Amino acid sequence: MWNLDRLSFPFYPEVIDRMKSLYLLVFFHLLLLFDVHAQDSAAAMIRKIPVKYLSQVKKKSEKLEKQVTKRTDKVLLRFMKEEEQLKNKLARIDSLKAQHLFVNSIDSLGNMKSRMQGKLGKLSRPLQTGAPYLDSLQNSLAFLKQSKNLLNQSKGVTDKLNGSLQSVEQLKDKLQQAEEIKAYIRERKQLLNEQLKQYTGFSKDLQKMNKEAYYYAQQLKEYKEVFKDKKKAEQKAMELIKKVPAFNDFMQQHSQLASLFNIQGAAASAQSLEGLQTRSQVEQLIQQRIGTGPNAGAAVSQQMSEACGKMDELKSKFPDLDNAGEMPNFKPDAMKTKRFLQRLEFGSNIQFQRSNKFFPTTGDLAGQVAYKFHKNGSTGLGLSYKLGMGTGFDNVRFSNQGVGIRSFIDWKLKGTFFLNGGYEQNYQPNYVTLPNGGGQQWTQSGLIGVSKKYKINSKMKGSIILLFDFLYNEHIPRTDPIKLRTGYTF
């Protein structure tokens, strides 16, 4: 690089100044071009956000809204009927208390039902559903609405964006109403337990209401978990949009956490947190409450450890509870809130059978579907295909050796070990070619054994199954009584 101040040529000072200015101008122009090119490259990448993202969000939001509305409507109708029955039952004992205890509650349940069906106005206060994923989803759509150039431009993209945002907002309203109904039912259940415990003959009715309240809370939780399962286009869109710095600033200003603390950017963060107690202040308050002796800190630590131990014990027994008031006074059925399709498990397995003087080595390739009727048990059906593979490594020949129909059941014994049983029918057409026509086209098997299941990844489990066929003596020709199968469940 030349140093213009030290050139030995006889340039005039004004010429030197002009050359310096020209050099700086060219330099800044190149920087500007580089910055514009970088922005264009980033914008080109962000424009790859698929419009399918909008339709997927709209579809899943509408689906969850219908599920929540339908389930809540059913629960409210049941509670209204049950409270009406309790009212009539109590009226025969104490009519004044029955009138005082149930009339307003039944009206409140009816109003909640009407609001859930859209017959009454929506909630006027800000919605706080406690669902971070839904909050991020709504803010991503709101950000795209003010930055439409980030989407692939196509016909009707604005209408799709507005429709998706409206669906998410309606879903948030429904979820907020459902949370309020859940809280009301929980408090109502506790009140009725306290007020009616002095009377006899109400325990069965109260137990029924307790179960209904518990399973409603669990169903809402199940719906939210399914909703968080991202589709391919949604996953890609969220990954791309999070790379935009402006989106991160947008989230800081409009997320639920920001509205909770009134955060409007980094400059206002410290001011918005003023008035909140610091950790040292909380520790000082505890010291004042329990005393200032030398063992005060140890006493606090011991009490906190005991409290945490109790909480961990409760969480291990009921990991899905959001509130201590939802603690069931009965043994819950973990599968009750699962839909039919959620109870199905698809899988496959394979087993090999050695060759004999009549038939080649075979491999049974099977596919199956199981229905979980209990958290520890399932039953199902399967189909298998028998593939002949020859008599050894020096004679490998593939051939058709038949098909099979299977039924099975398994039950959890302990940990990852299961008890298995099953009944099978196998069609083997080549068996009739045995000498003297002694073969069987259809053979039946009665199986019992154990299996070991293990986790492969978040969506797949493996299994090793050891079975004994107690009908093997009836097979002509006789087959091996011991069957070893390896399989996978999806």
C-alpha cells in the first residue's frame, strides 16, 4: 500500500487530499457493496421459508381447538349432571344447604360451557396459557406478518398468514378457558369434598367427580404434548427464522416472559426488574424468620433438603401433575386419556429355523401391530412370511416356504422384562410333498416365553424374545420347540 504522505513526486497538497478522499470513498463503497450482498444472501436463505408452514400451523391449531372444545364440553356436561344429582340427593337431607351449595355452581358451569362453544364473549384480559411453544409459534407468525418479504411469495400468501395467525390466537383463547375451567373444577371438587364429608352416601359420587377432574387435566396435557410435535415444514421454518437477528429482538419485546416483566429491550431490562427481591434479600428474610444463631443456615438447608425429597417422591409417583390440588385419591389409569391411535404400536421381528433333511433353512419375516390395553400390557396381531434360504453357505437358494398368522400378548414383569404368549397358524404348502403324504399344510403353535426390551432412540425400541412352542410334537415333520426372535417397535 502506498503512503501518499511520503511520495517523493512533486504532487501539490490539494491533489494528495483529493486522492485520499477518493481512496476512502472507494473503500466505503466496497464495504457497502459487501454488506448489501450479505443481506441479499441472508434474505435469499430466509425466503426459503415454505408457505406450507402456514397451512400446517393452521391445520394443527384448528385440530387442537376442536379437541379441547369437544373434551371440555363433555366434561362440563358431566359435571352439571353430577352436581344436579348431588343437589337432589342432598336436598332430601338438607334443602337449604343444597340450594346454597349447588345453584350458583350449576349456573357457572353452564356459562363456561356457553363461552367454550363461542356463545358468549371472549376473555378480555391478556392470555397466559403457560405454553412456551405456542407463544413462540404465535410470535413467529406475527413477525412474518410485518416481514412478509421473508416468505416465498405466492398467490394468497397474505390470506394464509392471516388465517394461521387467527387460528393460533383462537387456540390460545380456548386453552386459556380450558385452564380456567380446570382450575374451577379443581377448587369445586375440593369444596364439595369438605362440605359433604359429614354426610353418608356421597363418597361414591365424589370419587366419580374426582376421577373426571383428574382425567380432564391429564387429557389437556396430552393434547399439548401432541401439539408440540413439529412437522417437517414447521421444523425447517422455525430453524430458518431463528437465524434472523430481528426475530430475536421481536421475541424479547413480545414474548410472554417479556410481557410478564414488561421487558421492552435490553435497555429497559434492568429497570423492568426493579422491585423484585434478590437472592441475598430472600436469604436475609429467612434468617430473620428462623433466627440468627450459628446453626440457622444448616437448619434451613436441612428443611429444604427434606422438602425437596418429599416433592421428588410425589413427582416420581405422579410426574404429569401441574398442581398439588390435582393429586388423585385413587389409582389412575395411565392409558385412559390415550386415543385409539396413540395406543397402537407397530413393529417387526425375524426368526430363523435350521434346515433338516426335508426342508431348507427358513427365515420368518413378520410385521405386527399391538394395542396397549394397560400401561404394562398389550395384545396384537401379525403376519409372517417364510423365506427359504437353502441348506448352507455352499447351497444358498431363496424360495417361498409359506406364510403365517399370529396373535400375541405380553405383560410387563419387572423393569424391561416381559412375559409373552401367543398362538400362531402357519401355512406351509411344501409339507404335503413328504414321503407317504404325511406332511401338513397348516400347523399350529402355542407359544410362551419372556422378552427383553431396550431403547434404541426416541422413536424406536428393540426386543429379544425367547419362546417355547408346547405344540411342536404335533408338527409333521417335527420342528424346533425353541424359537428366538429379534424385533423392533416403532
